[in-house]
Amino acid sequence: MPLSRRVRSISPSSTLAITAMAKRMQAEGIDVISFAGGEPEFDTPEHVKAAGIRAVRDGFTKYTAPAGIEELRDAVVAKLKRDNGLEYTQDEVVTCSGSKQALYNLAMVFFDKRDEVIIPAPYWVSYPEQVRLADATPVFAPTREEEGFRLKRGDLERVLTRRTKAVILNSPCNPTGAVIELDELKAIAELAVEKDFYLVSDEAYEALTYDGVKHVSIASLGEEVKARTFVVGSTSKTYAMTGWRLGYAAGPKEIIKAMIDLQSHSTSAPASPSQKAAVAALLGPRETVESMRREFEKRRRYLLERLHGIPGVRCVPPEGAFYAFPNVSAFYGKKVARGRKISSSTDLTAYLIQEARVTVVPGADFGSDKHVRISYCLGMEQIRDGLERMAKALEQLK
């Protein structure tokens, strides 16, 4: 049966596919450790769960307005002012079924044929696919490992054209953990105003930064840049609410209205109990957020020590999020015991699954075939075991 042209142009999410494979193997009784998923293993905070349960018990289980309840949109407004120094009104905010949907809706209403959208590389796997689904063209701006994968103004200037409609920023970055330095963030803001393009700022990992590094929203750097920025956020990572599916976007009201109109014909509003839970998350106590951040920092430190101890592996220390992006290209050209050669991150990923019962995500899917992505969302015991298995498997390559 023939598929539509737009669907034929996209690839499935590799991170979700590998995570699903690991879960199937575990369900079959196979002892596999998955470094593939981007999902905190912590439970949703108790006060957030209580708000969701209360909503169900109170019968708050019906449709709401497509953009979400006013209470939730007001909570997003309050959060952006408190944490990011940003002033928005309720009609400049839409809530969605996860930040992925917010990004997709924005792509559908804002990008068009002949538009170019710059995506710094390495990048989250869904950015280029969403741009293609909007009939626009993704243009990649490579960042450099030796500079910590931090995006610089010059990286954008090298690929900027008259067709550039927007740049997608992801800081802290999935998969590298890089955080754009403040001076460069200011320079990128100036470039956007000067060259008249827009910014999509995906800030899903804003609460998870390490070693004293702080997240700054580019929209907070002045009214001119704010007027051309869409801030996209999520409750998934900050509050361990991945399955609640609740994200949001804030930006110029005419585009936000278009996103709401589109959403009214697709998913409608996010699930009603999830909206109440999100209000509690955004406005409630922050102790659990800091507790999770400290635990991630501890796991990050241990992960880096172990990775740096594996001959042939080098890894830029991630400044945020909960991923490491080690360079494993030293193993390319080596052979497994049965004589098959490792030639790519995909080959190495397959080898680790078969030999070590460990899953990682090939860097090729993020725009860099020299690397693999390792998530440190799982517990410390699993991290220790998984890295031990990985080290032994890599040592066997000759």
C-alpha cells in the first residue's frame, strides 16, 4: 500500500526503537542494561502525583480548551518569569502533549517549502525529521568536539543564507550535554536580529546543569530577540514526568494561536489530569528537582571516570542534561572474534548488544558517526555493571 510522500521522507526515532528493543529483551528474561533511554528512573514527586490523582477523583477527566486550562497556562507564565526572567501573557502560551508535540506543531505552522532551518550538529534525532515533515530543508551547522560541542555564532554564519527561516537551539544539548556560553548566546541573539531569522529554543534540560554551569534562555537577552524566539519547555525531565506527556511553548501570540488551532484538529489538549499535575509541578516545591540534579551529577562524575579509563574512548564532559557522547572511532577497523569488522557507530552498537548485552544509541543518528550516546538515567548499580560489560567487550576488539 503506497504511503504519502511526507512519511516516506522520515525515519523512525532510533532512541525509542533501541529503548523498545531493550525492554523486549528484558521482558524475555535477557539480562540487558540499557543506556539508550532519555527517561529519569526517579519517580514523579509525591505532590505532583497527588495532584493528578486528586484530579481523577474529582472527576476532572473531561475535555479542556485545546491550549490547556487557564490555570496551567498561568503556571507556565509564572514559571518563565520566576526561572528565566521572561514576561509572557496567557495568550502567548500553549500547552501540548509533551515538548515534542510543541516542536512539531511549531514546525507545521511556521516552516514551509523553500524555508531553511539551521540545526546545530550533533542534534536530537527528531529535529530534522520534523523540519522535513513541514516541507522545509534542514541545514546542519557542525560544532567541534575540541570546543566541547558548544555552538558559536561563526558556526551559524557559515551556513546562513537568505532562505534561513530559523535556528533550533538546544542548550543543554541532547546528545552532547553542551551548554552554549553566555557570550556566544548574546552573539547568536545579535545575529538573529541582524539577519532577521527566528530562534526555536528547546529548553527541556534547563534544570540539569553541572559544575556551576547555569542555563540562560536566549529570549531573556532583550526584547528584540524575545520577539523572534519560541521557548519550548517540558515537565518530563525536570520533574520525572515523561509518561504524563506535558510540554509547552511560549512566543509571539499570532504563531501560538496558529499552534492552538492546529492542535484543535489533531490531539486537542493534553490529558486533563496531567494538566493538574503539571500545575503542581511548575508551582510547587523545588527540593526534589535539586535532589535529582545532584544525583545526576554524581552519576555523571562516575560515568566520566570510567569512560576515561577505557583505552580508545575519549569523552567531552557534558555540562548539562543526562547524556555522555563519547568518541569511539578508535575501535573502527577492529574485528570481533568471528572476524566481522567494526566500521561505524551502528556496527559498534550492534556489537555491544550482542556481546555485552548493553544498549547505547549510535551517534550517526545524531549527526556524528564517531560517537555513541550513553544515558546516565539508570541507577548507579546498573551504570557500574553496564560500563564494566562495555569495557570488557571493547577490550576484545582486535
